[in-house]
Amino acid sequence: MIQAQPTIKPKKLDAATIITIAIIGVVYLLAFVLEQVMPATSMLFTVLKKGATYALVAVSMNLLNGFTGLFSLGQAGFMLIGSYAFAILTIPVAQRLSVYQYYDGGLVQFSLPWLVAIVLAGLFAALFAFLIGLPVLRLKSDYLAIATLGFAEIIRAIFQWDKIGTLTNGSNLLRLFPTFADFNVRDESGQVLVYWSTFVPFVIAGVCIAFILMLINSSYGRAFKAIRDDETAAEAMGINLAKHKMIAFCTSSFFAGVGGAMLAMYANSVQAKSFTTAMTYEILLIVVIGGIGSVTGSVMSAFLFVASSEWWLRFLDQEQMIGAWKVPLLRNGFRLVVFSLIIMAVVLFFRQGIMGSRELPDLFRKRHKLAGKGARKA
Amino acid sequence: MFDTVLPYLLSGISVGGQYALIAIGYTMVYGILRLINFAHGDVFMVAGILMVYISASGIPLYLSIPLVLIITAGVGFAIERVAYKPLRSAPRMSIMISAIGVSYTLQNLVLYVTGGLNQFYPSIPFISQSVTIGATSTRMVTLITPVLTLVLVIALVLLINHTKIGMAMRAVSKDFETSRLMGIKIDNVITVTFVIGSFLAGVGSILYFTNYSTVIQTSGAMPGLKAFVAAVFGGIGSVPGAVVGAFIIGICENLLKGMDTILIKAGLSKSMLGITTFSDAFTFALLIVILIVKPTGLFGEKQTEKV
């Protein structure tokens, strides 16, 4: 195991770090203020909430794929576990009869506070990751990808099995658990006094991403990067491969589980069949667009991706008229075609993505190491 | 007892043959490029969609089938040129991501063209006919598939073992760099591999969709993954291995689908257990078990890792 450097000087905050902290502060402030002043139905908040969720999941995937070099495609499976764990644990006891209407109110007859449930959601996902990781992490790159993909499919099938319906509600929806909207403070008449429904997901995602960042910058993180760059050399340097891979895998899954819980809170309902392979692919593509190996990139591209798919590029799915001229090609599904082409362009021509492997503070530092072809956006 | 099992066994053999035709594409590409061609299942689906549209345009069957096969082979060729060739010297992960991107693109294109609706596959006169075996009624395609699969596989094995291009393929899959030094035109070999793989996926799609009768943009994903598992099971890089693996998976999967009925008829179980849910999961469980117990598969060669 790599030990931390013996003499770590207390880091002085340089200008770049201060600018970064300021930017993050402004973003959070905006997220809070805008929600108070703008109509709650604005698409902006849908994008921000879902964006925060996807940002977390993308960063958690980046931890594996970008920083540890483990090409895992099981993200949707771990999100599913997180979503279900959260929903099952938080549905109020009084509502259980109506949710589990085919299963006599279900097996679980208690409900936990949302914060506890979110942590448990992550822990369940991490536990599954540990169990699946024992055999699977011994596999090399593409075999690992297929095995984790297969695992996600198995999970999806099992959660819909009606024999365990008292727990999972079979293939029916889980609903009526706390959602982001429940964070808004209301008075007796139901009028909202303070909106928190966007700020809270930002905080959850922010705390989790900060944790991942700290992990990446710790001695564990350096070991992860060593494994990514050269497994054999890392092993020769005394890094315990099995242990570090397992730590990365479980941590990533923990946060994917938390992300799953957030997705449940965003969507107001959970159903196993929505956690498809396509979802994993989407997250992978977010990571790729952002830059494999950049946390900032994943976050930025998560918001860009969600904003484009839910909001900005929606017009591509409807027929548009410019004056009397009907724009050709536009109809249902065109948005996704445009999307795919953008993604292929990124994969083929801008392999570095938006950020390459740089982080936000790097943008404000002198460009001494940036003479790469990927350094196109600052 | 046998009468209960027979229909599942028959459809298992038939589906197995169809998986085999897809699996060959995976195993050949993996053998040469060390790439899981995630888009291969979607090429298979595109072949199905092409058939729907071409036969809807009124072209007679004896022309439309070859046309579908040729275009499908062309699609495979185009994918290789556009998405994989520029990344030849890039890290493995980049090519894999590119493959996933192609898969996503093909699915979305088909979604756009079809509007996301199930397309009804045209019925092909001879192979959609019903036949009766014992007490079981099935379609002609069930019987034709294994025969056709075997014929094609034998032809392919002959091609690989006894022609110049086949020899080149074997050389490239053995050692990419050295075979290039020996004057083999790598790009030609890769092109031929993709064309053959896509062509066979096209044949597979005709047989498969005749059985299932509808095509949608996601119909390629599952058969694709299962065929890949079959390829791994048989030992990736080995054509006969992929075929054997595909038949085993097809049969097991269909027996599991019918397990409830079989158990009840045999008196071993009183009620439906819902084992059907696991017919897809089984394939992946099998994959994980093989990768752990015997990563080289049934007929695979052991690879040594060079530092």
C-alpha cells in the first residue's frame, strides 16, 4: 500500500482554489435563490434536480472507469438497489396497504427517516457490490464490463419476481415515499413558505461528490490511479490489487445507490423495469463527454446532458414551422438521433471530452501541462 | 413427459441456432480485434428492420432476402470503417465506448425511423409454415434453423482453415503485430471479418424474427448479449465453440421458460413458481460462473498476459 508522503505541508489556498470555491458557492446560492423567485413549474428545476442526481451517479462511475480503470457497466443495477432500498424503507406505514395492494401491505411494516434510508440505500448497494465483486473483480477489462452488465440484468429480473413481491411489490410501482417536493416548508394551508426541493439534492450530491474527491486525492486515490495506469507495475509497487479494486467498486456502488435513492425522490416512483442497460449507457456517455478522469467534467456534462435531453433539445421532437416553411426531419425521436451523433463525434474526435482529466481549479492555473489536443474548452 | 418437454426443446434448438449465427460475429471480431462489438446485436436488429421496410416496398422475396443480407453486411463494414478504424491505436476502453456509442446510435436511428412502434415482420412463405412433429405443432423455421446454421458454420470453418484469407485471419488473431510484419493487410482481414459477421447476423435475424414476428429498436440487445455469452462460453475466438455454446444456452433458456409447466405435469410442483423470470438471468449467471471457473471457455486457447 502506498503511504502518504511523510511531510505534507499544510496547503496554502491559491487563487485558483479560491475562485473554485467562490464559483461553487455562487452555484449553490443561485440554486436556492432562483427557486424562491421563479415559478416552481419551471423546467429549470426539473433539470437541476435530475442533473444533481445524474452528476452524482456519473462521478461515481468515473471513480471506477476513469480513476481505477475498471470498466464496469453495472451502474443501473446498483441504482436500482438504492432506489428500492430507499423506497421500501421510507413508505409511511399508513400508506403501505395502498402501495402493496396485491401483497397485503408488504413485509416491511416500519418506515425510517429519509436521511437514514438514503445511507442504507447506499450501504445495500455497496453490500451487493461486495458480494458480486468477490468473483467478478478478478476479470479483466471487457469481461468485467459484460459480467457487471449481466449482473445488472439479473438484478432487474429478480426484483420483478412476484415471489418476493411482499418486499419489492413485484413488477408494480413503489410510490408515496418522501420526494424532493417534501423538503419544501409549507404552512397549514399548504402554501409553500421556503423552497428547498432543489437545494437539498444539490447538498446531497455535493457532500457525496466531495467525499469522492477526497478519496481520489488520498493515498487510496493514488493507488487507484496506479492500478489504472499499469496494473502489473502497481502490484509490483506493493499495492494490494484485490483490496483496492474492491474499495473502488464498493465506494462507487455506494454512491450509485445513493444516486438511485435520489432518482427515486426525483421521479416520485420506482419501478425495476426503468433501470435498463440504456440507463448505464447514458451515464457512461455523460462520463465520456465530460472527460474520463475528471470529476468536474462529469458534473458539468451531467447537467448539460439532462438540460439538453429534457429541455433545450425538446423542440427537435416536435414539428416546427419557420414562417410557412416546415423544417424537415423534425419528429418524435429526432432529438435522440442528434444526441447520438454528438456523442459519436465526441468519442471519435474529442476523446478528451469537455475537461480531459482537468478539474475546475486547473482552469484558472497557468496552462503549463495543457498542450494536448483535448484542451479545446476552457 | 417427453411430449411436455419436446416443444421447449425444439424451440431451444431453434433459438440456439439463431444465437449461434450472431455469436459467430462476436467471436470472430473478438478474436481479431480483442473488442466486444456491442453494436453487433443492433446490426442484427437493423437487419430485421431492413427486411420490414424492403418487403413493404413490394420487392419480391427472392430479391429482398439477398438485398437485406448485402445491406446488413454493408452496415457492418461501415461501422468498422467509421467507428473502429480511427481508434485502432487508441486505448481499449475508447474502442469499447465507441462500440457502445454505435449501439446507442443505431437504436436511436431505428427509433426515429419506426416511431418506436413494433414493426410486423413479413412472413416468409416456406419457413413460416406449420409442421407437426409427434404431438407438437411448430413452424418450419424451427427445423430449418439448426440445419442452416450447421451448413453455414461448416462453410465458415472450411473458409477459415483452407483459404488464403482464412489463413490471414488465423494469423491476425494469433498475433496482430507479427502478422502485419509478415505483409498481411490487416484492414482487409478486419473488413472481411465484419462483413462475414454481419452477413451471418442478417441470416440469423431472418430466422429469429420469423419466429418472433415483431421488431423494435431494442430487440437486438438481449439476443446480442446472449450470443456474446455463448461466444464466451464456447471459448472466445473459436467458431465451433460459439456454436456449441449458443445451442446450450438456447436449449437451457427455453427449458427454463417451460420449467413451470414441465414441473407441474411431472407432478413435482403444485403451482407456478415463476421460474420463467429467471430465463434471462440464467444466461448471465452462467457467464459469471464460466468466467470464474474456466475463463477460456470450452474450446478457447489460453492467453498469456505480457507485461
